[in-house]
Amino acid sequence: MISGKYVDVSVYQQSKKGNHLCGDSYFFIEEDHMFLGVLADGLGSGAIAKESSQAVIDIVKEHKFKTVKEIVDLCNKKLLGMRGAVMGILKLDFIDQTFTFSSIGNIGIIVLEQGCKKKRNIPSSGYLGSRYRGVKAMTEKLTDGTNFIVFSDGVKDKELSAYYFKDYNVEQITETYAQHCDGNRQDDTTLLAIRYKGVKG
């Protein structure tokens, strides 16, 4: 687990059965005024998928202070001619006390306030580098103690209803998920558990 001033993050990642390299890539950073988290899943699996997902992460690192929509557009341009990828991006604004999330393809997010599920995001269709149809960004009020579960399509729907996603401790969430999920994954699997502790930490 990585514990920042305002945000705690814990990550579970497992490559597809038979692959040594995971085609998912992720990145997160906390600055004085914001937190940014990104999960990208390259189409396919293995090295080719990793190349595309890592290209997304490289763009995000370079342009982390741009808006969510601007970052997604830049990622789409970068992936033209490549295998393609889907992505989810979450930005917490500590000044405005808002969060913004956008997802292209099958990267999902669940928002839980004080342990209660508030909503599950419906991603935009398509994928970066080809069938990309523009950005839909969701911006809402940020509440102290909110958990964000960001996940690639290796996480099964039935797993997302599990009680342990309501845990306040993000490390406990990923550890319990690792214990309960099927270790022989049929797809690359990444789950980011992100907790906004609040401006007082």
C-alpha cells in the first residue's frame, strides 16, 4: 500500500494464465492540489498489449496537469497505428473538492462513500487508437472517506459484489480480493483500490 497525505492506494495485478507479462499498465501520483490515477489495458495480451498500455501511461506522466479530456485525447493520438488500448482515468481535485473520471472501453469504476456503493460508471464504447468516439467525463463532489475501485476486464462481475470492497483499508481490499479470486486468470487483471482520506489526511 502507498499512503499519501490525502490518498491511500493499493494494487492487485495478475497476468493472464500462461503469460509472464501483464498487458495492463497503471500509474498514480499525488500532488499538493490533486491526485491522478490511470489504468490502461492493451488489446490482446503479452508484450504487444503491454506496449500499447505503457504508451498511455507515458503520455499521462508527461501531461498529468492537463484536464481528463485533454489527456484522453492525447492518448488516442499517440495510439493511432498501434494495437490500441482501453483506459480509465481518475482525477481528484483537492481544491475544488471534486473528482472526475473517464473511461474508454472496458475499464470500470465503483464509487463507495462511507462504505456504501454510490454508483458504477458506464464506460464509453470503443478503444484508443481506432474506434474512439470522444470523451465522456463524470465530475462529482468529493467526499472524505470515499473509496474508488478501478478495474480492468479481468475482474469478474460477480466478484464486484463482494462485501470486502466496502472495507476502509485499501490494502485489506486487495489482499482479500487476492485470496478470494480465481488465481488462474483468463485475462490480465488489475484492480486499484483508492481511498480519499480527506484534506486533513
